[in-house]
Amino acid sequence: MPKPSLAIEKLQVKLNDILFINEISLTFEPGKLYAIIGPNGSGKTTLLKAIAGISKSSSGKVLWQGRDLLQQTRAEISRTISLVPQNPVLQFNFPLIEFVSMGRYPYKYTSNSHASNLEWALKSANVWEFRDRSIMELSSGERQRAFIARSLATNSPILMLDEPTASLDPYQQFTIWNLLSALAKQGKTVIVTTHDLPSVQNYCDQVVVLHHGQCVAAGPYNTIMTPELSLKVFRL
């Protein structure tokens, strides 16, 4: 039996005659850590939001196990895909354990496995020891891991993160990359947008390169990152 995979087919996002994503087709397999890279404005965040059904696509499909996710309810999508946004804003002062439990919302908190999922999420993200502290008291790196824990609490097979290591110090970046790598090894499909090319080379199994809303390359970093591609996309 083939492994479950996430596939996007000719996905396009167009708004007011401006094309943000231009008919991208890709497949993401479980057990792998993917990076989506490209310069600012290349469509990285838009692509994540379109896959998660947050930004409306103008055409194309997002398939999970052969089903079109974009035709599912919001709760059904959330049970399949968790998205950690870039620089998420905290508006309320919750205890960490209560904040992470919000990740169970797609299940209406009724699952018998709620407590065990919550404990697993907190421990997997290395924030179990902070569970009774206010989330406002956490450092930036700890807070980022808290957002990852909230997504893990959903227990979705696909985890997407928009620039999760931006503005973090080197040690916190190291802990986040190691966490994401470990989650992929546990069988999750992990998709990250980032500008951190050295970490992409060190940690990621596959890389997708976007340029002006198009996928111009996809594959292992050391295979696709030729001098010609680097010059064309990154002007390096």
C-alpha cells in the first residue's frame, strides 16, 4: 500500500489580476523535512496558506490520500494540516498548558486521548517543564516551541511552519531545527519556509525553490542548488 502523501496539482493563487502562485504541482511525502525557499515576495507564505486553505486558490487542487482537502470543512482541514504562522501575536495571557490545549479545538476537546496528546505535544516540543507558566513569561525561542506544541496537539499528519527560526538566537534556531528533524523522523510531513540556507542544507531532505510565484527547482539541496540557480533566484 502506498504511503499517504500530500499533493498539490496546478495550484494557482490570483488576486486582482496579480498572480501570486502560478500553477505549482508538488508532492510531499511523510517522514521527510521539506524547505520552501526563495527571495522575499516569491510566494512562500502564500503557498503555505493556499495549501492550508487559508488563502483561497483560484484553481488547482490540494490532495491528501486522494481527497481534495479544499473541499473539506475547516475542522477537517485542521485535523490534517497544522500551520504555525510567522511571528504569531499573543493577545491573551494563558498558562502554557491551556494555550497548547487549543490545538485540540478541531476535535472539540472531546477525544478520549486529549490528555495524552497534550502531554506528548508539550514533551515533544521540549516545553513540558513550562506547562504551568504564563506563555507571556517565555523567551522568544520557548514561545516558538509553544506554538509548535499547540500544532502538535492537533496530531495532524502534516506540520507547516512559516519561517519558524526568524529572529531567534543561534542556539534557539538549533533547537527548533533539531525538533523539526525529529518530528519528520517520527513520520510527520514537515514543511518549512525559510531564508536559512545553511540549515536547509544540513537538515532538510528536500527543497522547493520559488521565484516569482513559480517552482523553478525541487529536490535535494546539493543536487538542485547550482551556481546558475543561485544567481538566478538569489543573485548570489
